[in-house]
Amino acid sequence: MRWTPDGTLRRALWIGGGQWAGKTTVGAILTGRYGLTHYHCDYHDSRSREDRRFAARVRRGEPPTDWSEYWTGLSAREMADRALDDCAEAFPWVLDDLRALVSPHPILADGWNLRPDLVATVADDLRRMVVLVPTEEWRRHQAATLPRAAAFGADLPDPAAARRKRLERDRILAADAAERARALGVRVIEVDGSRDAGAVADEVADRFGAVMSA
């Protein structure tokens, strides 16, 4: 295969959307079914990219993020706006990661921070993207039952208040992703828990259709 700087980006498949919608689970199912190469964006975002954000803030003369203040002092709307700014800042780092991947198989990237308007700048066909968003009831169910959700905020002064604020922030971000996707003609799939992940993966695969092997 001949590597080009943007070849992987143009032909990648993208699953974005809201948290608690099962993006990574669906991505893993599709990877197993179709022999894709799976790039899990959230894994990188919660690890190495935090160091890059810290370095960027230092270069701008800003203090490092005080996470206790972030989760207790900001409103959910302010946190969502901050998150959207972070997505825009980190997207070039995502693209660098993807450019470094050369695979004979289609590459599937998933992550809530893969915003439709950002992906639209590099994808050669927006049929290559879907956006998964949970309904309000399913979001609350996931937040109440998933162990990783229950563990959130244990080190904060008021864990319950932080979890409520995070849930509202996630609602705002999911609604924003759906609105931007629909404006661009990107398929939005609502996840309400009535179907298992395999059935949701079927719908995503149907949307990708021929572009999955292109």
C-alpha cells in the first residue's frame, strides 16, 4: 500500500455522538464482523492528550485546569462549551494519529469528541459517518447502572452534584452533535435501549453500506 498524508482520513469510517450511546461497543462489533481497524478516540483523549492540553495552556500563559473547580464552579452549559473548544483543539491530534495508521482494512474511529462539523472537513463522503445519541431515559439509565458512571466524582467535594452536572453537560453535547449532524445530512441514530448493540450495529453497517469497503 502507498501511504499518503490524507488517504486514511478521507476513507475512514466515523462514529460520533453522545456519551452513553454505545459507540465503542458498536465499533467493536463492526470491527469483528468486517475485519476493520478500530481507533478508540476516547482512550487517547483521557490519557496522552491531557498532557498536550496542559502544555498548550502553559504556552498560552494559562494555569492548568483545576478539575475540582471545573466540576463544581462551572455550569453544565459552560462545561459543554469548554468541551467543544477542547474537541476543536484536539481534532488535529486525532488526525495525526489516523495519518500514522496504514491498513489494508477500513479504519473505524469512534468517540464522542468526533464532532460532525470537524469530521466534515476531512471525510470524502459524509455517508462515512453516523452519530449515535442516547434518549434522555437511556442516558439516565446508563448513568445509574454502569459502574464507571457510579464511580465518577468520588474525589470531588459533592460527588452527587458533580454527577448531575455531568449528566446535563452530556445532554447538551449530545443534542449539539445531533443538530450539527442533521444540518450536514449525517445519519443520526437514537439509542433507547430497546435494541441490543448488535441491532444498532446492523443499522450503522447499513448506513455505511458500500463506503465500508471503498
